[in-house]
Amino acid sequence: MAKKKILISLVSDQTIPNVQLIKEYGDEDTDYLFVSTPGMEKKGCRKWIEKCCNISDAQFVNVSNQFSYEEVQQKLATIDFDIYEKIIVNITGGTKIMSVAASDFFKEIGAEIFYVTGINQEYIRTFPKKKSMDFKLGQSVSLSEYLYAYGFEFNPTEQSGISFEQSEIIFNNYSSLNINEYVEEFAVLRSKRGKTLVANDYPKVRRFIEAIDYTPQKEGELSKIETKYLTGEWFEEYVGGRIKKELSLSDNNILIGTVITKNASIPQNSITTLLGIEDNRDVENTNEMDVIFMHQNQFYAIECKTSIVDYRSIETTNGLIRKPYNILGETIYKLDSLKSRFGLFAKASIVTLTNFKDYVIDNDINKQNNKIREMKSLIERADLSRIKLVDNSLLRTSESLINLLK
């Protein structure tokens, strides 16, 4: 009986390179060894990889000092590698010291050592050095595998059931509207989001409904599903549907309107200690993602905004007034904080129906200059966060959406 092979992975925050090589070389005759640290164990990174790859009986060594070359080698020396016919090592994770120590150790026993680049599905054999050193990953990571690998649970929300063709009609009409003319209609629709808009209220929104060429399922009123759809979900479904169509994605590689949850990390500061009150912060972080998908082993997240302008109710001496404000900054902040939890190479985008050039135009030259400065600052901020901005003028070009997102 042939001896088994063993695949060794160094655990770090970036879990996907480990998953990729396990999918590439793992099978029923493979044993697994994870080299982890107390910090990674506390976060749960090893468990995420095991769940993603359906591994139930892996060995692992816990290196207490991740910067100790000697400890890494000592811990590895406790494992009997002589029983294995083939030893495969993934040195992509861990600290640099862990990677060097593992590489030196396994060279001595004739292992094959690999590094996953994270670019263009490439990985490199660093030892032994033969003619062919560069390889392409043959296995793809699915969207669910990617989410599990970074510790996320997810719950897809039910779609409207309204056709992509209808969303496309709304897109074509909405893009040419002067949105400022429909502020009151939007306010009514939002107040009824997720509720039935009955016949008595329908005249308040009729002008907008007709302008986007939408035919209600029941004449003269809107169902709960329709009010949700018309207050923004239509745009998520349009963007998701367009991506799915362009890339011929299967249902398990794209999700629209998905609630994702991740166990919160242990906070640095104790509210109980500092304020003397109960610390009742959530143990889970929950967020809704508009569109997420996998394409060529690359994770994409898209935040969809029909407009970068929202309205606040302001109390004045003359009563409440609705004052516009730019929400692009808070959208960038939200997406940036999420993107960092999806790995180094995750791609994030904000897609909006606002035309940025039109947004900055104002009859008052001082207001126009202020808007230009504001938008320049926000665009620079998006650049720093590596977030791609796609406005209406870009959306309406002949360029494919996936190329706009890259």
C-alpha cells in the first residue's frame, strides 16, 4: 500500500492561498498539517480553512513565538514525516520567519515547497528547482468557499422575482431622469419600503412609476415586494444580473443582497472597565452586501447606489426642511472597512447612477467649486482604499461592466 502524502500549510490572516493549494493537491489520501500561532487560533483562521475544505482530522502545531526560527523548527521536528511518500509545503502564510524556518526544514527532507502569488492564478515551486517553476491553479474557489475561508457565514435574501429585463428597462429610463424632480415621490416610496402602497397613496408616486416605465403587478397599488424593489433593490438586481450575464456565472458564484456575518474580534478596550457599565456589544458583525461574486478566483464586492445624494430632515424656525447631502464618503468608509476582511486581493467597487460631472455643475460658481473640491477629495480617498468608482457616464458606455470594475 502506497504511503500517503501530507500537505503542510502556514496559517495567517490570508487564508485563501492555503485553500487554493489544498484544492489543488488534496485528496482522500492526503493528510494535513497546519502550523499556527496563538493569535491565529484566537481568530479562528485554521478552523475557517478546515471548514472551507471539509477537513475534519488535521494535525496542527502551535508556535507560541511566531518570530522564533528555532521554535518553528523544533515544533516541526516533533512530527514523523518519514511515513509519507510525498511532502508538499505551502509557505505563503505565516510570518517571514516562519516561512524561512519551514522552508529550510523541509528542504532538508526533500519536500516540494510552493508559494501562491495571488496574481493571475499563479503559484511558484521554490524547491526543488527544476525547469518548470511556475504553475497555474487548476481548481477554482467558489464564492461560498471564499466566504467560509475568511470566517463569514451568509444568508442570501430572497430576490424580488421581477425579471432582469424589467430592471434593464428601469435602468435605461432612470438614467435619463432629473432625479431632483422626483424627491417627493422617493420620500413616499421610502416611507412605504417593505409595506403595501395602497390605492389611496398611489397617485403620490404615479408620476415616477410612469417615468421609469414600470407596470405594477396590481393596477393602482404596489406590493411589499415592489416597494422594496423600487426603492433600490432593482438597481442591485440590474448590476448583479448584468454581471451574471456577461460572465455566464453560475448561481453559486454570485449573490445579490446577501447578509454576511462574522464573529467580532475581541475588542481592545473594555467598556465595563472604562465606563463602569455593561459591555453589551454584539459578538457578531453583520452587514448586507449588495453584490458579491467570484470570477477567475478573484473576489469582487459591489455597493450599488442609485444616487450619491440623500436627504436629511433639518429643524428650522420655519419647520422641518429636507436638506441634501453627499453619501459617497460614508459609502467608501463602509466598503473599505469590509474589504479589509476579504483578503489582500479582494476588489471593491461603488456603482452609482449619479453622473459625477453633472453633480458638480451649479449655477453658483462658489457652490460648484466646493462640489469639485469635495468630489476630488472623495475620489482620492477611494483611490487610497483601492475602491473603484463607476458612475452613470461609465455605466452607459459600451464597455463591459467587469472591465469597468477591474
